[in-house]
Amino acid sequence: MPLTSARYAAVTSTLALVVALGGTSYAAVRIGTKDLRDNAVTSVKIKNGAVTGADVKESTLGRVPNADTAVRAQEAGVVDGTTITTVDTSQDPGPGRPAYVFQSADFTIELTCTVAGGITRTGLAASTSLPGGYVSTVAVTDSAPPTVLQADMEGLSFNPGQPFDLLAGDDGDTAQVSFVYSNAAGSRVSGTLSADVTINPDDDCSATGVVLAH
């Protein structure tokens, strides 16, 4: 090969390498967000899983139908001004402090578990810290056929220190209760609870359900 041809090939290769490297560096330095057209980056150009929560501005996200209410009910426990309390409480039989099923500023529900004559009894007792309240309950027992029990207490009867039996006299094995409490101060509490006695292995008492405070 002639010398001039070899030199020409070498120079050409060097120039090609310089142009390639220089062009890449130039593009890397010069291309920025201002060089991209609006809506230029489409979904197919984004690597799956590349966009994380840290890259998303949450305030720009719209509400997913029905999901917003569900999330607030589970996490915050408040929906449209109503506090939702999910109840799942148990208590061992025998003497001791009762388990709290629900507590608000002025209304409390306690779970008790007592044994008399070899029979375990579940108790759901409501109390208030404000005078002049009203409370009413309807209990459906597990007898055959089911028995419906009703009881209420109001005015001077339901005052601080006056417990109210939400089970309306039933032994709480098993019973479903729907109750309503109100007070002249504006308190409103309602709910549905299920009382039960677990025969084996613990022989404990339990209360499950939902309480709504308005």
C-alpha cells in the first residue's frame, strides 16, 4: 500500500473517532428539558418500574372513585365527620379490669367476662360522663327461635355512675346488639356489636363489630 494511502486511512480513522466522541459529548451536554417537546416522552419510552413514588407529586393525583373513602375509613377512621371504630376485643374470665370496647369524650363501652355456677357470661356495659343522656339497645339472642330484647335509659336515669346493659339482660353467648346514644351536648354514637363466649380453648369473652361516633 502506498504511504500516502496509509496516512489517509489513519487520518480518516482518527477524524471519525474524534467526530464520534465529540458528537456524543456535545449531545450529552447540550440536550436538556428545554430541548424536549411537550408530551414528547410517552409511556412506551419509559422503562417499566422506573418511575417511583418519589417522582410523583401526590397533590396532582385525582381521586380514584370509591377508593378515597375506603382508605380514609381504614387508616384515619373518619369519613365525612364520622369516626369509625372497628371493634375486636376479648377478655379472660374472672375478676379484673374490664376491657374497653369503645371510648369517646363522654361515652364508654366496657367488656366484662364473669363466671357463675360454671357458666361464663359476657357483659357489655355502657356509661356516660355527662348528665341527661339517652341510650337505647336492641339485642338479638341465639335462642331458637331468636329472642329480641330491648331496653333504654334516658334523662335523669342515664347519668354519670349509672351503667347501662347493652345486652338487655342476655348472657352474651351469643348475641348481636344495635345501640344508639345521644346527649344534649351534641354527642351521637351508634353501632352494632356481637358478643360471644369462646368455649375452647380459652373460655374467654369477646366483642366484635363497628361503632360510629358522629
